[in-house]
Amino acid sequence: MLRARPTHYTSHPEQWDALLQALGLVKTVDDDAWREYDAGSGRVAVGSVDHGHPLDGSTIFGVEAGNLEEFARRTEEAGTQAELHQTPDGATVRISTEDGFEFFAFPARRAMDGTWTTSSEADSALTVVATWVSPFVGLAANDLRNIGARPRSEDDESATFTTKNGGILRIIHGADATNGDLAFEYDGGLEALLDRLRAAKVEARISEGVLYVANPDASGGAAPASIVVEAV
């Protein structure tokens, strides 16, 4: 079991709540400073932080897995370092990649019917994209293969992978190995999304087949101006 689950940290949680629900995600966890949202494919976690916190406005690449011990074992056997950690909040697996990047696999939650699906109330056309920036796209792509992701496209500048249980994992070329920005794909007409966002008073526009949604964290200067939703 593998699912994309990036975590976005923000000092504007209410604005993000409105934005994500207008996009068609469904809130499935609401626990003080921690919220989780299901898309039709993939999941997003949102952590609240104070304004000026080092993580404010940043998205952290991450995944969910079913049996973490088995996930770690298979990843190690495939050739990528994976270390199981027990923390006060539960178990995680830290994955250390060839380009020096690290990310975590978190335990997945089952749905009410016992399956690994996300909420049936989420917009089925919307997919979460977790992005990792790497100076060595080929090496990073091999690490995603080793955790069980499925190649969709790959060249010198980027690589995109699907996951068995929802969401996209994307690598883009950059000078340093680091986290990328949160993004989405939409298998449908972007105009319907634009209407929903405007009805929720979220600023958005469509340009050349891409929906650009105003980022609530952009006023701080470090976050990108827009969240990108690409039509597929």
C-alpha cells in the first residue's frame, strides 16, 4: 500500500481549509493544529504554525504506507535506505535517498469499510501531487521505484510516478535536493473548479490550460504566489 501524502505547514489554516475544500478535498481529520484532507486520489496534511515559523508556507514531501515494517524491509531490499522509527506519536519510516534527500512514510489509515481508499465524498477527478526537487533526477527516480511507486514519465528534467493507493510523486530538476511545492492534477474541466473557488471567495485564474490558485501564504514572500492545478 502506497499513497502520496505531502504535509503543508501554514499560519493561515482557515484560508487553506476554504481553498482545499473548494478544490474538492474532504476534511477527514480535524485535531487542533493538525488537519488531513482527502482528494479523489491522494491525501494532504495541514499543520498550523505561528507566523514567521521556519516551516510557515512550506510543503514537505511524504507518503503513507500500510505495513511500515514490510515497507521498510522491501525498500531496503530494493536498494534504498529505510529506517523504522518509533516515536511518541507512532511509527514512521525515514527514507534516505541517493541525492541526500530524506522523507518519511507514515502509517496509512483505513477507510470505514476497511479498504485503503480515500473519502468517497472527495472530487474523484482531483489528484494530489507531492514534489521533490533533485539535482539528480535519475537517482531520485530509482529511489521512488524502490519504495514501490510506478513510473509514468521520465526525462532529464523531471520524473512522475503514480502510487497504488492514490496520488502522484513528482521529481523536478533543481540545484539542491529539497522539498517542492504542493500541486494538483485534475481530470476534468478546470472551469468548474474555477467556479467553485470563486464561490468560496478564493482568488484563481486559468491560463493556457493551467489553474492558478492564490496561495494564502504568499504574503510572507517565501511561498510561491500560486498553487498550480494542471489539467490531464
